[in-house]
Amino acid sequence: MDMQNDIERLMFFDHARLAAEATYVKNPLDADNLTRWGGSLLELSQFQNPSDSKLMLQDAISKLDEALLINPKKHDALWCIGNAHTSYGFLIPDQTEARDHFDKATHFFQQALEEQPGNELYLRSLDLASKAPELYTEVYKHGSGPQPLGGVAGPSSTSSKTMKTKKNSDLKYDVLGWVILAAGIVTWIQFAKSHIPVSKQ
């Protein structure tokens, strides 16, 4: 069932990406279309291997930057680009470079919130962005970092480390999952709005 949902999501966002590309050819100054395009690339990036995901996220950031050049106060584009920077930061093994992306994400989430004060999704994203560097450190320390050499650890120490690593990993996927789900919802709403038939009176 989950695989079926994933396939449907993949097809939906790939269709949204293709539609945005076609619309861009006709009207390259449509900030809403560029935001949909960037959002669909953000969604599609989660179905890729890490190197392809990074390329797709860079492309998403580029499209969203373009939308913001046209309309710097476009809150959904600001929020979407914050998500793209957050996702990109978690894919980078260099902590300084990752922190730079988390800082950019925080900046964009703050701007989105200034444009639409009280938006719960933007508030939650800003809160999660403030926790991203700490989460990143934990994930890389326990998940990808080298294991210490030397002394022998007892069984309780090993199981404790395993549980802590699992909790950190679960938290990472929870945070990224919520960020990507929210981006998907915004993209879907934007896509649906762009395809509402206009009634003639």
C-alpha cells in the first residue's frame, strides 16, 4: 500500500514538474509556476539517490530563487526554498556547509512568517530549522561517524547506543518527512489552483 502511494506521489509530482516546465516556456515570469516547479522538484528529490537528490534540490533552489526575483514577498516560495535548504543541508557531510544551508533555511522561514504572520506551518518550520544543526550533529555522530576504537563495551552500553542512534535516526526522518509532506501539500494546492476551470458567464 505504501509503495502504491509512493508511486502515485512520484507520478503526481513528475506531472506537476512537466506541466511547470511547459508553462515556463510560455511565461517565464510566472512566480506561481516557478514556485510549483521548485516545490515539485523538492518532492521528487526524496525519491532519488543522494547525489541525484542534491542536484534536484539545487535545481529547486534555482527555480525558487527565480520566483523570488519576480516576487520577493511570495511567502510560499520563501517557505519552499527554506525546506529545500534544510533538505540539502542534511545531505552534506561537511558540517560548516550544512550549517550555512540551515542558516539560509531559518532566514527564509523567518521571511515567510513575516509575510504571513501567525501561519502555523511557517512557525513550525522555523522551530524545526533552529533544531536542524543539533539534529545534523547527532545523525552524523551516531549514524555516519567513525566508531571509537579501544575498550570493550558491555551489552547494556551497546544496546543503549543502538537505541539512541535509532531515536536520532527516527527523529531525522520524522522532521524531514513533515517538511517534505508540507511542501507536497503546498505544491499540490498550487497545482490544483492553476488547473481550476474558469467558468464563463
